[in-house]
Amino acid sequence: MNERIRELAVKSGIAYQSKQQDHDTNDGFTVISSKDSLEKFAELIVRECIDIAGKEDFDVMMKEGYPCSQTAKKIKEHFGVE
């Protein structure tokens, strides 16, 4: 699993990383979940996509000198993220 995905899983509450590693918990990473924590996990991923898209749009706007495509705004609207 990607390290950033692990970090977001822990931050959202669907998983935890223990300091001790054992073979039963996938290198100390244990997934737990609830409806609220799964929603938070999904929201964190969407927010990261929005941040990336927003930066990309800004970079294009600055380089090309024209308004950006507002990809980040479209992602927010699609997923209902404020």
C-alpha cells in the first residue's frame, strides 16, 4: 500500500499503525472501519486530488497566461466536498 494512503487511513481513523510489527497486522498496520471513518478517508483522498488539481491549474494559468480549467472546482462539485 502507498505510504500516503496509509497516512490518510490513520488520519481518518480507519486504521492504526502500531510501533511493533508482526505478521498478523501487515507490518504493524491494522485496518478498522466505521461508516464515519470510511467517509472521512474518502474525503481526505478527494481533498488531496483537489489540491493537486488546483496546483496544476494554477501552474498552467501562470505559464500560459490564461484562466485555468477549474478542475479542482469540478472535483469538489462532483464529490460534494466544501
